[in-house]
Amino acid sequence: MLKKIQRRFILAAMAAFGTVMLLIIVGINAANYYRTTSMQDRLVEALFSHEQNVTAKPRAPRPPVGDMPGRDPEAAFMIRFFTVHCNADGRVREVLRDYISSVDEETAKTYVQDVLSKGRERGYYKDYRYLVSRSENGISVLFLNTAIQMQSMRSLFWVSLLTGVGSLLLVFVLVMLFSRRAIRPYMKNIERQKQFITDAGHELKTPITSIATSADIAAMEHEGDEWIENIRKQAARLTKLVGDMVVLSRLDEETPFPEKGRFSVSEAAWETAEPFAVLAKAKGKNFSQSIEDNISFLGDRSAIQRMISILLDNAVRYSDDGGEIQMRIYRRRGKVCIEVSNTCGLPDVSDLDRLFDRFYRLDESRSAETGGTGIGLSMVRAIAETHGGRATVESVDGKEICFRVVL
């Protein structure tokens, strides 16, 4: 129980911190990408304007981008770009490579054909930011070398990602160290509750036993008295309820089954199901079972049998008159599956999972008639979880209900 609560606390804390770190990393990189791209687009537009205004030969040694607001005057000497002018049909007319030396004319023609085939006005192509301008004179494409800026963006991404992962690991270690201290008050309350249930169970056993014994003696003297018979029934019901509560409290312990062993689930199921088959037949109900042979499992045999017994008892109690009861036990993908279903009339199928809550009853009047305590299915889920499994319930049409345990 303690480990389960501790794991949930750690998962919740790590999920919250991980989400925050992810948002920070995405936000930083998205803002950097937008800022860098916007600056490059403004620079490309300025270079385009410069290219269109230059008509004299020879061409200016460097473009006057140092005059742009907020830009270093020396930045012009670090800018590399080339421009390709094409006819309206896309045929290359002129390649201007005055400000770049790493791209030859044939490569420039290949680049512009690839860019024009995309049909976009601006974007990234390899290490270049390009801008396409269409006019009556044809098509012009300017390529700005952005290798340094793209490397900077990639570096920021990896640095932020590694920082996030490192922070996540550090927080995980810290949460692991402090998680037990954080849930200590909650665990104290649980321990007090369990101790109270155990103590109350032991204290109640004596008066309940005394009442039951007195009722048995009174029944000998007043045979057939309905009031005495009712006292005996209620005393038996109280005895079962107290016993179930104590068992359920023990299932919440750290190691409720310290001595688990490998046993045959198939044999345990056959042994448990036999008396219920007879009981169902006596009540006019049809009972069928399909148990796969040679299914072994590492766990507590008596607990698994108790779980199967509760499911079958529940099916016999709450199935309708002349109804069908089925039990199927099989192995699938290395897991043991136990299914118990029965026909019935369910008033509501919207929240069937609440059937596993302690003392919850779907139909109070029906439960009073059948003598259920309301914690049997809670024990089923507890036994399943202590064996590393899960218990679920489903009903498609409200006319049949199926409880499934996967171990």
C-alpha cells in the first residue's frame, strides 16, 4: 500500500514537472525560431531591395545592410547570399553570385528549380532562407546563407533539451528522497484506520458470538420462532461482515501474502467452482464453466480461491431466476484471465465500476434480500491488485454483467 501511494505521488509530481519543462522548452525554442526567422526575412527583403536598386556596374562591394535599425555596421561583411533571376516560365536568366563563393552557377540553378517546384513564397532550403518575388519582368529568388543562425537554433534546442532532461532526473531523485516524508501523515491515518478495524473486529467477535450462542439456545426452547431465527441470521451476517472487514484491512498491508508459491489455477478453480455448480442447480439456474488446463500462477492459492468464490457467490446471488452463469478461465499473452458472468436486470450501467467500492450496492432492496455485505467485490479488486493484476466489470445491454480479473 505504501509503495503504491509513493509511486502515484512520484508519478504525479514528475508528470507536473515534466509538463512544465516541456512547455518551457517548446516556448523558448518557438520564440527563438520566430525571432530568428523574422530577422532573416527582414534582411532578405532589404537585400532584395538593394539588388533591385543597383543598376550601375561594377556592383557595390557589400550591401548597405549596416544601415538597418539595430544592426551592427560590420554585419554586412558576414552576410552571404546570391540571387537568381528567371523568366516567367521559370527558365534561369541570370545568376548573381557577387556575395557568395561557396555556390557555383549550376548549383544555384538546381536550388532555384527545387524552390520554385514547392510553390512557396518564402522558407528554408538546406542552409538558406529564400524569398521568391514575382513581377512582370519574371521571377527572382534570393538565397540568404543562414548556416550560422540555424546552427545556433539547433544548439539552443539541444542545450534546452539536455537541460530539461537533466532537471527532470534531478527532480526525480529529489522526489524519490522526499516522497516518503511527504506521504507520512497520510500513511499514519491509514495505519490508524487499519488498526481500528482490526481492534474493532476483535472486540465485536465476543458479543456477536455470545448473541449467536444465546439465539441458538433460545431456538431449541422456542423452535420456529421467527424473531429468534432473524437474530440468528443477523448474527451470522455480522460475523461474516466483521471477518471480511478484517481480511480487507490486511489486504492493504505492504505484504499481505508473504509466502507466495506456484500453484495450478486450473485445479484451484475446479475445486472452488464445484459447490457453486450444485448451488446454482438447486436454485434452478444454469451454470457452465470453461477452465483451461495446466494454468500455473505464482501467488497465494487461498486468496485466489477466495476471489473466485466471491465472484461465483455474487453471480449465484444476483442472477435472475432461471438465469445463466458462466465462468471462463484461460491464459492469454502470458496472463491469467478469470471471467464470471451472469444474466440479470441492471437498473443502471453508467457507473458499474463503483461496484468495487466498499459497501456500495447497485440495488439496496435486492442486496437486503440476498444478504450481501457490500465488500465482497472490494476484496476481489484488492486480491487482484496485491497479485499485480486488475479487476474490471462491464455490461453491454444491462441484461448481462461480466466481471473480469487479469493476473
